[in-house]
Amino acid sequence: MDFQFYLGIFYLIFTISFVIAGITGDRHNFTHMGVFISSILIPFVAIKSNMMSAMPSEFWIYYVFGILCQLTFTLFHKFYSSVVHSRGPEVVLQIVLTVWTVALRITLPGDIWSNGYFGIFLFCFQGMFIGLGTLMYIYISNGTSITGDNVDLIKYTKNSRSNAAFLTVGPVALFITLFAVFVNYYFLLAAVFIFVINRLTITMNEAEITKET
């Protein structure tokens, strides 16, 4: 295990910490800021250090594009906090990032990834899991008509519209991402299975229901 492996562990803890902060309180843009910072780390945790100079120009264009996208999302929510998601940049740019990530995962040589599949996972986690999860959440929770998100696992019940949507899309987006990492169709089957089980077991209310205190 080299330095990049431990840097990758730090990246995961850092990014997930910001996500946890976002789903346990009204900290939507705080999470965006964390994801923006973590996007800067991607080449240093996903690509072998001795292969950096050999990376094709498309990768570096993608890298800069990804950082600019995350910066755009953060600034949008900062300066246009009253504008709903359907009128913002995420609806398009998250799709572009997700598709481009998969394309690079397929076309980049297999020997460039730091720590093998771990490096591939970190690359897809940043470029695919976050974007795919965001788009799925916005769609399922009717989030196109709100400015941020109403996910709050502390304040609301798990059956609240936003919490139920998040609890569904989180594991589903993860397994779809794992399919891109390992190119194993069992992960797609697992994603569908988890989605069905979640929809059957987690009733989604049409409103946010505050927990009884």
C-alpha cells in the first residue's frame, strides 16, 4: 500500500463526511463545496503518479471540466439560492459528467489506475456516483421544483419524501457505479433488486414528516 492508497482513503472519508453533513441538516451548498474540493484530488488518488505525464489530453480536459462543473453548482446555489433545480446547470452538466466518466473508464488503459480497482472506484465515485445519485434523487423526490434538498435524516422520518428518495437512490447509484468499475452485470441486477425492495419497504410520503420529539 503506497501513499496514494492512503490519500484515496482520505479522499473517501473527506467526501463522505460532506455528504453526511448534507443529509443530516440544511447544508445543501456546504456539501457542494466539499464535492468541489474533492474533485481537485481525483488525479492524485485515481491515477498512478508515474503515469500522470502519459495521460491523454482528453483526461485533463475532463478533469478541468469536472472541477468547473462542481464550482458552477456551488456558485449557482450561493448566488441564485431562490432558483429551482430545473432551471439550474446540474440537470445537464451532471449527465455530461456521468457519461464522460463511463467513456473514460472504458477507453483509458488498464495500467494507469492507482491501486487497481480501488483507483477506478475513486474515479467513478467522483464522476459517476455523485452525479447519478443527484439526478436520481432530484427525479424521485420531485426536486426539480425546489432550490436545494429536504434530506434530513435527523429531523424527518425515513418515509418523508426526500429521505425515502435518498435511501433509495444511494445504494442503487452505488451498485450502478460498481458495474462501471468492475464491468460485472450482477451489479446491475443488484441495483434493480435493491430499488424494488426499497420501493416495497420504504413508503414515500408526499411531504416531509417531522419526527416526534
